[in-house]
Amino acid sequence: MKWPITMRTDSRISRVLHALIHMKQAEGPLTSEALGDMLCTNAVVVRRLFGGLRDMGYVASEKGHEGGWVLVRPLEEITLLDVYRAVGEPRLFSDPVSEDHPKCLVEQAVNAHLSAVLSDAETVLLKRFAKVTIAALAREVRLPTSRSKQ
């Protein structure tokens, strides 16, 4: 039996949302290492993820012994769309089109239709992203303590 090849989905958005909500609960700056442990990744990935957020003015990094990442803007002012843009606008859907037979008229028609439907779906999704604040997500989370890591 031949197993399909699967591509890892892009989890940058969910990782950043996870971290931002924890940052709101934190009693001070969180280091890249602490955030990396929380997100099951390394500090370099955290710094790369947070670079876009820093450039957009949502977080800042403080250097030194007591340093780390801190929120600069309230979660009420940051939307899912903002995070999506800050992490580089990753693909939201996998590409279902086939290019096995590019001269085939059937394949061309199917690909055109699928591409149009996905484009429409992405437009709707991004409009919804613009309406959801990170604060709204955070209100749905009931952390037992401010030091919870998961």
C-alpha cells in the first residue's frame, strides 16, 4: 500500500496566539527560552516568530537579566488578522490543484474552479480574522494560575 505524502501544516499563527495569551497572564517578561519551552520549539524560532510582532509594535524585547518579551499593546487591539500578517501571511489552505497534466482541459477547468473557491474562502476567513481580537480568545481560556505553561 502506498501512503500519501503529507506536509506539515503551518502552526505559526496558533503558536503565536498561544504565546501572546500566556504573555498576558505572565507577571513579567518571558524569555525566548521560556516561550520556546512552552511552544515545544527553540528560542531561535521564538525570536523569528516574534520579530514580525515586534516590527508591528505588538511586543517588545527587553535585554538583560530581567529581560524577555513583553506585550506593548493590549490584546484588545490585536486581531487574528494582525497576527496572520505579523507571521508572514502563511498559507491558510493546502493547494488541492494537480499539475500532472497541464495541457489537459479537464485538469485546467478543475484547477481554475478549485483556485477560485479557495480564494473566495480565504477572503471570507481573513474578514473574520479581522473581527476576532486576541482578548476575545483569551477570555475563553480559564488558566488555573498565571504561571500555567500549557
